[in-house]
Amino acid sequence: MKRTALHRITPLPRGNPPQRRTELRSVTRLVRHVPLVYRPTRRTVVQARAAADERELLWLRAGRRCEASGRPVGFDVFDDHHRLLKAHGRDDRLSNRMCLHPDAHTGGPNAVHRIGRTAYDLGWLVRSTEDPAEVKVLVWGVGWRLLSDDGEYLEVAA
């Protein structure tokens, strides 16, 4: 029987599989540190300190715990979650921000950005047409509350 091109079998070389010439990890490390667009920052020292103070106030409001899962988080570890997404408008008020553990923010299976509509129902995400200061949020260990711009919880009117 004559073998045609469709019937030919080309055996793969035996032994070690082909190796990459460069490691992917080292390439991604280089790419991660290159800014896509250079934007000089115009923040003053006072503004930087104010931002650090707000971050600390956010962490203290949460009682040094994740506001969604209740897991303890350190000051250098927690994620500063914006309820109104940054793509929908830059809103850095404390009523728009939550202190979340990295797993509860983007990492775990029940993370805020993975559970979709449920996150909107719990107040962890806010639609672009709503004001975060007026949307109640379920805070672990506290219950339903409104977040104020002063870094405090406000009671929800029944």
C-alpha cells in the first residue's frame, strides 16, 4: 500500500522536550516595571500624607479586619477597594472605599470582583448611577450600614 502525505507519521524526537531560550518569569518582571504612559505625579508631600492618613483611617474604621470576610489584615496587606469602580469615575471619598483582605477582593472564589450581581446586592460594588454615600453596605460583624466620608459607620434607617 502506497502511503500518501495524509498517512505519513512524523515521529516526535524522544528525550527532553524543547526548552525556552528565555524564562517567561524574567521577561514579565521586566515588563511589569515599565510604565505604559509616563505621567508625572504632581502630588505634594501634604497630599501624600493626607492619602496615607485616609488609608489608616479606613483600616481603623474596619477594626483592622476585612469588611467583607472578617479576616484580620495588616496595614501593609489590605486592599483599598473602591465600591464605585475607578473606570466609572475617580471617587476617593471614604464612603466609596472598603478595607478588604486580598483574597476577598480579587483572589478567592467568593471575591468581590468575582461574585457579580451578589456584590451589588450586598453594597460591595455600586452602580455608576448611584452615590456610594447613599448605598447601604453589609459589613462583617456590624450588619447593614452606610459609610460616611468621616470614616465612620452610620445606622441605616429602617
